[in-house]
Amino acid sequence: MKRSVKLYGEKGPEDFFERPKRRGPAVLAPPVIQEVQEFLANDHSLPEIGLQLGLKVDTLRKAVSSGRLHKPKKNLATHNGRTCPQ
């Protein structure tokens, strides 16, 4: 409470009610997404891509799970009547 009163007293109501500054999506810009998508199309793994482009694997994983990046589906083959990845 004291911190809020101090901020209001020092900077006034305009700064007190100002929205907090947030960071933007700087890591996965459209050119980077396109480059990562090309690597995924060539069957590179997320750790390999991260090392090569200097990106965190977790950032790439979150982009895949949110739908911004698409992993290609693996080809399936049958083996003794069962469907198995190649």
C-alpha cells in the first residue's frame, strides 16, 4: 500500500494508472518462423533447430503446441498387420 501511495504522490495519477509495459514477441518473428518451419519439414528435431538458430527448445515447443509451427506427420507403415512409424 505504501508503495502505491508513494508512486501516486511522486508521479501523479497519469503515471499511477498507466498500463504496465510488456515485452513483445521478439524471438519468433515471421522470418524466423519460416526458417524453423523449413527445418521441421526436413525432419530436424527441435533441439537441433534450437542449437543451430540460437533459440530455446522450450520456445520452439510452445510454438508447436500453440499452432504457430507445424511438425510434419510421420509416415506410417504396416508391420505384421500393425501400423508402426518408420
